[in-house]
Amino acid sequence: MLEVGWFSSKLLLKGKLLRNPFYFFKQVTIATSFGALLLIAMAQMGTTLLFPIIISSLATGISMPFLLKDVKLQ
């Protein structure tokens, strides 16, 4: 399992893993921004920090498969 992860990481850094890396990074940026904005908005409500972290992490994790469903590997 670690070997597969290591090999994929090396290919990603060399630029040989994704067909369209700009699309991948754009989608990841969208999801990260959404999660960060949700975290900041919920943290401003005055509740404990645990609740906004859980909700924003769940929202970001749920949105990732939908945003990355069209990523093509080489």
C-alpha cells in the first residue's frame, strides 16, 4: 500500500500522473476554499471550535468526489 502511494506521489511530482493537472488543482482549490469559508463563517457564530471544524471537514470531504469525478489519469 505504501509502495503504491509512493509511486503515485513520484508520478504526480514529475507531472506524469494526471492528463490535465490544471483541472485537478482548480477543483481541489474550489473544495478547499469552500471548506475554509464554511469554517470561518461557522467559527464567527460563537460556538466552540470543535463543531465548525467537524462540519466544514465533512462538507469538504463530501464535495471532493463530486468535484473530482472527471479527473483522468494517464
